[in-house]
Amino acid sequence: MDDAIDLTLSDASDAEREEVVADRKYQDVPVVDLSDDKNDIRESRSLDREQDDVISLSDDDEDPYSDSDLDVLLDDETNFDFPLPTQQGKRIDAAYVPMKAELPPAETVPSPPLRNGRFDLPWIQVDYSIRVGPRNVRIKPWDCVELQKQFVDRPENSSNPSDFFLITHILRNLETDSIEVRGLRLRRTKFFKGVLAPKLNEVSFFAAVDRDDPRPFIVQSLEVINLGLVVKRRKLVITHKNFPAESYREHRKFWSRGPSGSEIQEQVYNGEVLVCRYVFLQEFLNAGERERRFLKLRATHTKAGVIHRLRKSESGVEWISWGQASYFHNNMPGPQNNACFSEDHVDLTREDTPPRPQPRTYTYGDGFCGAGGAARGAQLAGVEVQFGFDSSRIACQSFGENFPGPTTQTYEISADKAISASQYLHCDILHMSPVCKTFSAAHTVMGKNDDENSTTLFVVGHLLKKCRPRVLTLEQTSGLVTHYPQFFNKLLSLILDEGYDLRFRIIDFSEYGLPQARKRVIIFASARGEPLPAFPKPTHGDPRVLQRKVTVWDVLKDMPSETVPNTPAKFLYDPRMHMLPSCVTCKGGENRHFCEDRKYNNAEFARLQTFPDCHTFCGTRTQVLTQIGNAVPPAVFAKFIGAVKAALEEEDARRETLRQLPGEEVIVL
């Protein structure tokens, strides 16, 4: 764990998770084996239950529960034919979904003041140089200085970095004559533990941002340094150019060959030019979470982040200067437009308006497609499913049944063979869900296929090179980050090496309408020059501000019962007020029907994974359950693909508008 970059995810904060989500296993519940491998039944029949559209996960406006007796008092329109919790039956632990009536009114808490606010008297900005620190180092704005090594983790950890600091403001207090220095932190890439290539004297901006703060990182991530930590000035180059441009390697005298190679490396390390090509941002929900996590542990325990290469317009320090000036000094001029064209080319007499860009259809490809859960979500989001591949024959049969026709191709092929396949696999949006069983937190016993499953993660870079999508989406179990951070770091590195910018976050799908706590790490990656989509905002949670979380009853209330007549029911949990006790897995998880003495059937599990009833599965009952448990929940994933589609549409509309501007040439900065 110590050998990997400390991107380990911790438990969500109280501010982010107000509801109680319990994933504990319950005991003393009989397990019913529903496998039917002997008959090898091909369940290619549709799970249709008199409707072909996706199940509705929306909430009713009216709360069926009152404040007085939540366990007994029912809505007049609801007819429950099973015992109530107060009547009989053994209860089990399940994730409780509070109703709006149970919660006190949401308090209006004033937002805390933004960090790095505008400076007013008695503080003034100075442009002259000053001497600071015990070494009497002379500094001025836009100097880069090396900071003394700090043990931000623990003293015995030799990998703690000595960071660098780009000074953007020197402030003086007219009353006390005190000095404050603000700026942006940089860190050597070797201290990102494999995410960024550990090249000598290559550095990256390293900052923490709050998702509820709309300001750019160059403003909200400014830090105030202890002037006693300043060691010396260093030359810094900020560039968009590829490695090794602009580095010391362009100078022959620093070629580290021969017996003096180590001495030259030491000289370069301690005194030669630093080159910054990347920005590494840690994302936090708000200032409270950031202060608890980032300020105490610096580079550890982050749940989300953004890593991107600097663009051409971000070479040098001018973009930082203009960006900060537009916030700190509203009266200062700044860049007004991203498009520059000669005023001689503007035709003010033109009466016709340019035609509105026609909406285009975006193509989608699915790697490790399984039965088509992610592809179904893409279809629901309005994109065209173009291909899918998987090594499982049964999964490919299910995928082909649901996405037939000449426009969609299904390939029964392993990931390593897909790299060298002759098939044309280009698409706008490529999704991958590599086999995650090895990295699951529930995977405690070594399996015979663990090595083969884990290697699928390392073909991501090769598949990107072959398909060259505009945007990549990737879904994996959260255990990849919490239990195998070295694998997660390598995955991020593979994506970055192919020229993609990325953002990642650990996400609980129950916040997007899934009736179970299902935590997954989601990665959005965009090719250089393409927009990097933002994650969609949660839709379910605190019922005072969002839709309440979806319960089991919301999903299964119209499903036919399998209870044998005159069989007494055992009420395990109230489906009206709870999600599933555990996550749906390839074996169903430790989930039993809320009032019938059995496990859920495959049709019910498919509903609980938000599959529409029209989705078809092939294979035996056991194989079908495996496909359902391994699937990406379609209705949830549709929201993520929808966010990607919206970002591409916005970018394409902008490009089309620029192309239709009158004139001979348009230069996009």
C-alpha cells in the first residue's frame, strides 16, 4: 500500500452521506440454490412483464408515510399483502431510506467565506523583490522557489517530497508591515507513485479543489507559504510541449553518460530547469472535507481527482496572471474571447443567419460488454451502439440478442486479441468494464483465473490506441482503489500515456437511482483537444433537497408473487423504506426476498439492476444471474453517458459556429 500513490479512498463524510448505508452481512438466513446447470436451459425469452420501456425510478410527490406511525400507517392507494414489521417476522439489516416526513426541515446554513478571497486594505500587492527565510533568498512575483522538505505523512517515510512554489502574489500589510506570499504548489512527478512518468526534473501542478467552488484552480488553490521554508530560487518552464522539449536534455553538457553520470544527475536535480506539463487536482466535496483529508494527509485518501496536460494556451504564466487578475481585480482587462479573427472579415450587412448545427448521432463501442448493461444505458442516453466484444460466448449471445442488426457488431474475442484484430473498432465513445472480480473487496480467496482477469486491466492503453475514441468511460469496482492502489495508479498512467486527460471519482450508484449501495470508481477520459465531461450531479439522497433513494418496493411493487398459497411469510425488512441489504453480485449477493422465503429470481434481480423488462438474457439460470450481477446498471449509466453526450454536443456546436463565421481564417486559441 505504501508503494503506490496515496489515492486511497476513505469513507464518505457526513456532509456527503447523510443517510445510513449498511453493507453488513446477516447470518442465520437459509440460502436456496436456484442453479439449473443440468438442464442447460437457454433462457433467451424476454423478461418482458407487459411493458417494454425502462422501469421508472422516479418518486411520487406525495409521501405515503406520516410523522406519527411510520411502521403502520399506509397510504390509502397502497395495498400491501404481506405482514408489517410490527406483526411478525425476523428483521435483517438493510440500507434504510429516510422519508422526508422523518427529517427536520433543512437548515439554511450560510456558506463559509471562500478561501483566497480578494485582498483589501490594509493588504496591498507589491511588485518589488524581497528577501525571505534564513537563507536570505531574494524573491519577486512569478519566481519559482524550492521549499524545504516536509514530513507531511510520517517522519520515517523517505518518499516525502520537497515541493516547489510558483509565487503569484506578494502582499504587504500596511498596518503591521507583515508580508504574505501566495502561490501555486508544484511537485516532482516521481512522487505521484507511477501515475505520472518519473522523469528527472519533471514537475506537475498539485492542488486541491472543492466541487462547490466554481472558481478555477489557479484561484481557489492558492496557498500561503511559511517564508522560512524557502530554500532557493529555481528556473521553471510551463509548457504544453511533449517530453523532452524545453528540458535540460536539450543541452549536450548534461547528457548523463560515462563515469560522471551520477554527478551530472545530482547537478541537474539540485539546480537545473524544472518543466511542468501536467495539472494534478484532488477533488473534494467542500471545504470541510478538504480540511479533514487534504490538509492533514496532503496526498492521501482522496476520493476523486482530475489529471490533464497543459494546453497550448496555458504555456507560460500569462494564463495564470490573466485568470487571477480577472478575479482579484475586476477592473483589469483580460481575454474576452476564445476565438480571434480580423475585424476586416466581419460583414455587418449580412442579413441571413447561419444555419443551426444539425444534431449528430454519436457512436458507442463497448469493451468487455457482457450482456449489454452499459450498452443499454448508452442506448437510453440516445447514442448509437456500434460494437461490443467479450470473451464469454454466453454474454456475447445476450449482447447480440439485444443489439441485433447491421449497425451493431458483436465480437466473441478476448481483450488481448481485440488489440490485433482486423476489425474496425473506431467510435466516438468507448466504454470499458474490465473484469473486476480480482480487485473486489469481497474477493478474499485466490481464484484460478485471477492472473488472467487482472491482466485485462493492462490492455486499456492498447485498446485506446486502436479505437482512438473522443471520450473513454471506464467502470471498475471501488476495491481497485481501496485495496489495489498500485494497479489503479498504473491504469491512470496507461490512459495518460495515450494522450488522454482524465477525471476519476468513487461513486455510489444509489445516489443515481439504484436500489442498492453499489460503489464503483468511474473514469472519464478525453482525447487531447476534446472536452473532459463533468460527472452528473447525484439525483437521489437527502429527500429535503433531492429525490429520496429508490427502495426495493419502488422497483418490485408490480412484479408477480411466487409465494405458494397458505404459506406464512417472514418479513425480513420493509421494502418501502429500505434498499437491498447488499450489492447484487454474480451470485446475487446475500439478498433474500423481503417477504417470501426465497432468493430473488432473475427477473427481479434484473429489475434491481435497472434493466428494462425487454432486455433478454441467454444461458442457464446461473449464467443469467452471473450476467446480471456483473452488469453495469443501465438506467444509472445512462446518466453518465448522457453527460458525455452533452459535452460533445456543446463542443461540436461551438466548432460549427466558428466554422460558419464569415472570413478567411479563424484561429482557435
